[in-house]
Amino acid sequence: MNPPLVICSDVGKAWQTADTPVVALEGINLGIARREFVVFLGPSGCGKSTLLYLIAGLEQATSGTIESGGARVTGPGTDRGLIFQESSLFPWMTVGENVTFGLKLQGVAALERRQVAAGLLRKVGLGDVAHKRPDQLSGGMRQRAAMARALALRPEVLLLDEPFAALDVQTRSKMQQFLVEVWRDSGASMLFVTHHIDEAVALADRVVVFTARPGRIKSVVPIDLPRPRDPRSPAFHALSDHLTDLLRDEVDRAFAEQERVR
Ligand SMILES: Nc1ncnc2c1ncn2[C@@H]1O[C@H](COP(=O)(O)OP(=O)(O)O)[C@@H](O)[C@H]1O
Ligand SMILES: [Mg+2]
């Protein structure tokens, strides 16, 4: 079998704060296969975003190592694309310019950039908005544009931090179906952060369940459901119940800790 694309070995992260260091992650061991869809699920504050930023190379681990594509992660790279909760499109650029901004930095010529943008925007269902500004788009459209932008650099893994959290329920469900199509078509691995159990079951090949802070891996749950998935099916409900049971104690602990801090 091929080695995993992304490998976290004994990864820990403590954030330095004014008083005591905050231990966000401890002893994370995890491999993500090529083309695998992995979801990080855990209560808020358990370190999901922190782990994503470490893999993105935006922050350094305090202990342990992270590898991507056989090389040690020491900083950001085009092999890893990022999508955040609020789209980070540049408001002064057109959607098309946003999508190919990374290619421009790489010195790709304007004509080719326009062709790539047109192709990617078609792929995410935004074929006719290349000339618009981000603020002329709905939230769902902005997140699709952010996907197109992330895909423009042909990443091997897409890192998504609660990308649909700000969307209404109906749009969110459409975007989930849509993301699965993008994933299959791109051949990339997906690392998707959420605190929504149903979203995890809808999307993942495997769900990594985190403990409350300090975040450790509590359990890894394979989701062996055929796609497209039916959220009303008994098998979907059974997995969702199982994840709810796994999370319940952790959510209680996270909540108690938040109350203490206030
Ligand atoms: N830049 C930072 N400086 C200090 N503490 C941080 C920083 N980022 C996150 N933390 C702390 O690390 C813990 C994990 O945060 P985070 O990874 O954002 O959790 P999640 O994404 O699971 O909600 C939290 O206690 C948070 O307050
Ligand atoms: Mg987060």
C-alpha cells in the first residue's frame, strides 16, 4: 500500500499566552491517504483549527513532525490549499482575478489565467460570474469561488476549516453535495473541520473525533456508506448516534471549562 499523503507523528501544540501556555493538542498520530476524505470533529476549542493550521504550515508544532507528500512541513506550500469559514476573497478583485491570483504570482500569462479561471468557475457552477466582485455574490457562491481559487494551484490536499458554517441549512446541504463532486473530480485529499455531526457523516470516509482540550484523538470512525448519502437512512442515523455518544462527554467537558474561564 502507498504511504499516506499527510502524516502527523506525535504532534503537540502549546500556544504561548500572557500567563500560562495553552496546550491545544497532544500526541496526535494520524495518516491521511491520497484521495481520502477525512473530517475532524470535536467540541469548539479542542484544537481542530490548530491542527489544520499546523498541516497548512501557517503555525509550527511544539512537538512532533508533520509530513506532506513525503516532505517535512516547514511552511505553507501549493500542495496544500486552504478554505476558511468566511471566504477570504479579495474584495477589490473580480471573481476571475481572485481565482487565478496564485497563478499570477507564479508568473502564468494572462490569457492562460483567464482560461483556467473560466474552466474552474464552470466546474463550481459559477460559469457566468468571472467579471463580478465578491460582494455581488451570495455566501454560497463566494465559498464556491474560494474552492475554485484553492483548486487553481492543483493542491494534493484541501484543508477546509468549517467552510459552510456561516451558510443557511439548505445552502449548506447543497454545498456538501457539491464539495463531494469537486473532491472526486480533483483527485485531492480532503481535510475538513466541523463541529456538526451530520455534516461529518454526510462527507467523510473517516471521522477523527477529538477530545476536549487538550485535543487528542479519541476515536477514528470509518463511514462506510455509499454516496450520495441519504441523511434519512437508518445507517446514517446509526452512525450519527454513535458519534453523538462519542462526543457527549467531550462537549460537557469543553462547556464546563468555558464556564470556569468566564
Ligand atoms: N493564536 C492563539 N494564541 C493562543 N491560543 C490560541 C490561539 N489559537 C487558538 N488558541 C487556543 O487553542 C485552543 C484550540 O483552539 P482551536 O484550534 O481554534 O479550536 P477549534 O478549532 O477546535 O475550535 C483554544 O483553547 C484556543 O483558545
Ligand atoms: Mg476552529
